[in-house]
Amino acid sequence: MRNLRRVLLIPLLLALLTTVGCGREHNADVVRVGVNDLAQPHWEVFKRKAADQGITVEFVNFTDYNQPNPALAQQRIDINKFQHVRYLANYNVRNNDTLVPIGASEIFPLTLYSRKHKSVKDIPQGGQITLSNNPANQVRPLLGLAAAGLIVLKGGPSWDSKIEDVDTAASKVSLKAIDPTLTAPSLESVDAAFVDDTFARPAGLTQQEVIYTDDPERPELKQYINIFAVRAADKDNPRLLAVAKLYHDPEVEAAVRAETGYDGIFKTNDPADLQATLRELEAKFRK
């Protein structure tokens, strides 16, 4: 399971990985990094490159997306990487917290699959598309469908677009929100579906069934850039900034790209830019 890939996926499937480092006395010279994909080989390269800079890294793996931010706030870890900016903004507002991003990692394209059509243009008027029934997972698909010309959103696309905002009379397709585990099987009966890669791979979906991929460079999708986050008091900590920057070491990037199924686009937005996006989203979530 990747870091909050194309949309925020509440972990219905929990990876059976061992948590490292929790419950032990912490060595102040060690940087504890919270992740949710420790089985990926690139973390060993990351750890070696950190050691080359005199930084000792200890990974703490989480199998529940609800845990890495509280662990960071409670100083059980020093930095985490598992979320995008939007997720962090929502967490901060809900929990009255002040965690901040200090480094970008990547953004993943959102994928629309079909077993009936070869392109978006082939979807007929009145066609049906399925997507997750979790409201938190619907914003980006809606923005993608609007950009593809398949739906019209009342008032135009918004950072907080909802399925209720779809102008059904003006839209080319109809939408059906279902359990995310059912999106892949639904391809047998609908025109297209948004399927997270967690379910796409087991279902045997490949690039051959992809009919639309959104453009991660669109400005409104900056909120979906995955990040390294720290406590506000540590946002200028040079050692933690160095750790976040290590993700873009050429050897680390090469190791990430080499992993099966990786389709991320590396992003290098600076901390100030990411923090400005976070503040903007937090203000909107508070309304």
C-alpha cells in the first residue's frame, strides 16, 4: 500500500508489518521516521544515504493511517511520511494540532479504468461511473471527471466538491458511489470506475484498462502532494530538513522508481510553499 496515493484510502486492508522502535527508550541522536510502507526496498537506500551524512535513522512502521500523526504530536517519532497536504490539514483542524510539512515527496496520478471502452470519448451519454462512497475519497475523482468533460459541477470545481454538487442534467455520465472494495468488480457492469491501486492490482487491472489519468500538475491538485511532516517547533530543524531532502537523492529516487507498479511523479516544492497550501486548506476546513 502506497502513501495516500491517488485518493485518501482509509485502510480497509492493513499490512501485516512489524512496528519498529515503539516502546523503547529513545536515543536523542537517532531520527525516528514514521512510515506505512517499510517493506519497500528504497527505505534501506534512504537509511544508508542518511548514514553517509552522519544521520542515524530508525523507522517506525504503522499499519493504521490514524496513528502516525498522533505519534508525531506525542513525540514518539520525529518526522513522518505517509500523507498528502490535504490529509494533514484535515487532521490539524480536527485535532487542534499544528503539524507542518517540511518536504515534498511525490504525487500520484488518479486513474479511471474501463473494460468496455478504450478512451473517455467512447463513454456514451448516460454512461455510469463508480467511485468510492467515502466522501473524503471523492473530491479528486470529481475534479478529474470535470476536467475530462464527463460531469459538470454546480458553481464549478472546488477544493471541497461533493457528489451532491454534480449537475446531473448537464453531465454526460451518472455516478454511483460504492464501497471501494467493490469498484474493481463493478467494471463488469459499468462504463468506468476509479479503482485505487490497492484493489486494482489484485483485480488484475493494468495500463491496458486505463482510459483517463488526471494531470497532477494542475494547481488545484497541489493539496494531494505527499509530504514529510514534523511538529511546528521543528519546522526549521536542519537535521529533519536534511532527512526530508534525502528522498530526492538520486539513488533513493532510482530505488523508488524501480519498485513494482510505481507511477508517482516526484515533487520538490519547498517547505514555505507546502506550508502556505496547508494554511489555506486549514482555513477552509475551519469554515
